[in-house]
Amino acid sequence: MESIPETIHSRVQLPLTSLTAIIVLLGGGEYLARILTNAKFANYQPPFFAMLPKGSEDWRFSYLVADPAFEPNSKLLWRQKAQPPINSQGFPGLLLKFNKPKNEFRIFCYSDINTETFQAGWPKKLQELLSEDGAKSSIAYRVVNAGVPGYSSLQGLRRFQEEINVYRPDLIIVSFGWNDAVPAVGLSDKDFKIPPQFLIAIQKVLLNYRQFLCLKYYLGKMIRFWPPPDNPRVALPDYISNMGEFISTGQIHHIPVVLLTKAHREKRNVLAEGGGWRSNIPEYNSSLSNFANKPGVLIVDLQRVFENISLQLFEDEINLSMEGHRFAAQFIYETLKGFSLLPQSQQGDKNEKKGGQHLRTSSGKRIKKQGQKL
């Protein structure tokens, strides 16, 4: 008859031995993977790129799982973590007072990565320009950078609707379109559901291991989407509907909303003739301009203006250079001043003429005064 200690030992020995073998195997695999990749005998991709489905440009999974600056959110899909330079309210800079001071004028900028350059982006430059004006008056301007990398118009709209009653903005500037047109792997943004939290947690752990990244890299070379995804994250009719919701929500709260067309490096005809999903970007912009024919819609055709500037305004096909951010800020500043969208704005003929040089309707006609379209 077995003794009690022997019985316990026999029952524990097999699981313990198996666990030890698994740890040794995984540890040895990880050690080998690091040796091979460091010596360039094997390849892998960093976690953010490893989560990009092969053959696509749908970065939603990367933001959800692989970027430590973001956390999953059931409504917004992902949002920025409260860590420098992002404060606990989800914006860079100082916290906003919930009891807004009477002399404070808040401008919220909702966009994607094009406003996300926190230290030097155009919202930061716009703040500097407006602060100079505020120093000459009793107005305290606060430009709030609500841009989030990877966001589509739907995500921006949902965030705007969450925040409008909390922070009581006085003016809204909106720019989306590029991420909307990206082909979605699986469901579009309006139907997309984030994976269960435990699956996200498991993936986050696995992305720390080189052998997993190597395995994912080589499997990705063998597995491709066929046919490639062709349905956009946000279809064109839904994009226009989302931008319209920005307008109607602003009207309900008596807040002006200014829409910006999405500026890009290539000229419209070059992009339209280039093939692939990027050829749809000009249609998103032109549809937004046509939408401006409706009463109460304010729109600035940034792409039209940027195409006529010879400066180096872009770092790549969509991201602005420092010069581009400065130009955009100056242009938007003159727009807001020239068309009396700022408080106690007393413009003379000189300012109005200056603004009118830049502001055009979708047909290219120059606007001479504040109206439905800028």
C-alpha cells in the first residue's frame, strides 16, 4: 500500500515535469529566436506592424492590441491612455475646468493623426496665434487637440457626442476621410466589435515574445487575404452622414462646426488615377464639398489650398511636415478671424479681403462674407 507522501508525489510529478518541459522548450525557443533575429538569419516585425493583417492597411487591430499608448474602448474601439502628454480627460495639455470660465473660448479639433503631433501640430500653432490675440483682450482662448491616430469620422463623431455636454466647446473643427476610405478586414467601423478582453490580454502577452513574432511573420507570408478587402471602414454615404451629424449636433447646442477636406500630398487627379483604395480619397473630399451646398454647413477646402502651395507641406502622403502644420494653423487662423467665428471679432475690409483670398466654395467661387460655405 502506497504511503500518503508517495501518492502525493506521484500525482504531482507528471504535471510538474510536463510544466518544466514546456518552460524549457519555450525558453529555449525564445532564446533561439532572439539569436537568429539578432544575427539577421530570421525576420520578424515589431508588434504594431505584426498585428496588421497581411495584404491590408487596416490598422485597427494594431491600435487595439499592440500600441501601449492606447486602450480598448467598446464605443470608440480605442482611446488614448492617460499618460504624458495625455491628461486624464484624454487631451494633451492642462486639464479643462468643468465650470468653464466666462472669458474662456474653447475650440475643439477632432481629427486623426494629422492633429496628433502634440508638441508642434497645427492645433498647438493655432493656440499660439490666438494667445497673442487673447493677450490684447480679455478672452482666454483654449485650443483642444482631440485628434486620435487611426480614427475614422465615426469614431470622432462618437467622441464628440460624448464630450460636448461635458466640456462645452464654443467652436468645432473637424477633419476626417483618409482612414474612412481604408479597406476593412472584416466588418466596417459601425459594425466592428472589439474582441473579448481576455483575448486582447493574451495577444498583448504573446507580442512580447520574439518567437511568436517570428511565427506570425512567416505565417503571414504564406497566408494572404484573397480576394483583398475592398469594403471601406466607413462607406462614402456613411462618411457624409457622420460629418452631417457633427453639424446637426453642433446646431442643437448652438456651436459652429467647421469641416475641413482632407489634405494629401498628391494632387487630386494623380491620386484618383493611381488605382487602389487611395483613388477614392478625392471622391470623399468632393462629396464633402458638395455636401456644403446644404444650408448651415461651413467647409474649408484645405486640399484645394494645399495643392496651390509650393512649400514642402508633407512628410509623406498624408502627414504634415512642421512647415505644413504652421501653414495650416495660419490659414485656419485667418479663416476664423476673416469670417467672424471668434468672439468680439471686429474685422475691417482688410481682414475680410485676406480671408476671402483663401476661402472658396466647392465650385471654386470666392466667398466675401460669412455664410453657409467657407
